[in-house]
Amino acid sequence: MSRFWSPLVHRLSPYVPGEQPRVEGLIKLNTNELPFGPSPAVAPAIEAAAREGLQLYPDPQSGALCQALAQYHGVPRDHVFVGNGSDEVLAHAFAGLLKHDGPLLFPDITYSFYPTYCRLFDIAYETVPLDGAMRVHVEDYRRGAGAVILPNPNAPTGVGLGLEAIERLLAMHPDAPVVIDEAYVDFGAQSALPLIARHPNLLIVRTMSKSRGLAGLRVGYALGQAHLIEALVRVKDSFNSYPLDRLAQAGALASLGDEAWFQQGRAAIIANRARLVAGLEGLGFAVLPSQANFVFARHPSRKGAELAQALREQKILVRHFNAPRIEDFLRITVGDADQVSTLLRALGSILAG
């Protein structure tokens, strides 16, 4: 019955998220979720919010959460925007900031929602190839552009950029919006936050799904000067005035209040990542230098799809992308210590077979 679809729907190629199967005993290392869960303060805060006020709409501007984020990051309140996950925040940025006369620039190997949004919002774009080591070279972006978006660290590679490189990119395009997608920045990359005050074209997008273990609540946010935030608010209020429900706002606020849990989780992932990388390299894998909560690795003598399927047969899920240049890579989420050990044993058995 696709004859009832609008022409736009016929043109779309939707984003394909990582699998979320419900299989007993499954080790799930395919969607970069935090293995430890959120702060213990989150569940009681959600329960308290659920006991009162659910008959009322939530605060449409998530004022308390925005104020807490502003205080946490040391920026004015009008420099913060929140949305239903960073994907929604990004969608508002694509619609409100990234459609201009020149093309939108982003890497050829990056978060695959970017071209999806370009098709949805009819945005012309050009991809800029990563080098042979899967790194972004900022000088390659010295070309005409309507806007630029880069993840830092990049996904799915995990490779990060330093502040000096990001500032050079901003200086190259002073009249174009530049969005830095910092979904994974808490695991070791440098945030562009110190650059906001002197670069009116910089918007940073973040999520509480990864480092804070709140993927089930869907809380994302943006940081930038007030004129950029106003554009996001105008798009939001033309689409959905109430993106974050009362429970999500309460849980996010509780998470922000537990810095010790956040830092403990970050440190554990960074330590487990180092152990995972060492183990993979010991099995002969080439592993890109990661500043994220995942690694991107390939084996010189085995196909990525073959390894992903062999792991699946042992109830271990990793992410494989059937795409040019990266078809032999696996993106492996950094799990807890036991999950890392189980994965490495399974790969050792597969490679020995």
C-alpha cells in the first residue's frame, strides 16, 4: 500500500540501529551501552516523579535540567538545550542550522544518521574521506561549505581530534555553523566546550545515554551560544513542545548529582578498553586508537562478517558494517571485566578453529 506514501517517504533510506534482541545469556557489545547501569540515585528519583504529577504535562523547556547542565558545564542557562536523545537534538540542528546554500560537510566514514537526516531534510552534502589510518584531517575541510558536522571522537572509528584542530576548523568556516557531536567525549577525547565563548558558530551535541548509562531514558542536549540554542528551541516548538517527560527529567537530574558514580564508570571503561585493546592485539587484530567506549578492529586474515557471525553463534553481539572501506572491521563495545574476558576467549577459540 505504498501508493499512499508521500514522495518524501519513497525517497528515504532509514537509519538502521543496532540490534536489541531479548536472548537469555546474550553478551551485548553492539550498541555502546554502559554495562554498569546508571547512578543508584536515578531509580528512586524516577519513582518519586512517577508518584505525583503524571496527569500534568512536563516542563516544556526542562528548566531545572537545563539549569543543572549549565551549572555543571559552567555556561549560561541560555546556552543549553535538551531533547529526546541526542538524535532528536541532532535532527533539530539539521533542520534549524545545517541547511544552507553550500553543502554540509562530514566524513565519509561516520555516524550513519547524518546522511539519513540529509535525505529527510533535503540537505545537500559532501563527504570528506578519512585518511588510510581512518583519521579526520581538518585541512581537507578547507573548501566551500554551508555547514560542517563532525563527531569527536568519530564513530564508528573511535579516533578523536584535539582542540587545536577543532579550533582551526571553526576558523576556516567563521560564517558557517559547525556542529561537534560529542556523544563519546567522556571516554577520553577533548571537549570543544572551552571554545564556545569565542566561536559563535559552534554547537556541541551530547548524550546522557553512553557515559551516564541512561540510554533507556533518551536524554540529549546541546551547548552553544544563545542564538544557536534559540534556533533549536524554535524547531522544537514547531515539532514537539514536550520532548522530555517528567521521569526522564528527574532521572537525568539525579544522574548529574552523582559525580562520583559518573567518574567511577568512566574510569572503569577506560581501564577495560585498554585491556580489550591489548587482548585483541595479542590475537593479531589491528585496533584503531580509541577515545570512545568502543574499539574498531580488524583481523588480517578473517572477514569481519565471518567473525561477527561466529561470535553471534556464541551469544556475543558486536557491530559489523557492510560498507566500503570498513567491511572487515568490527565495532566492539567495551563491556565490564567479565564481558571483555568472555569476548577475548571466544575470539581466541574462533581464530584457532
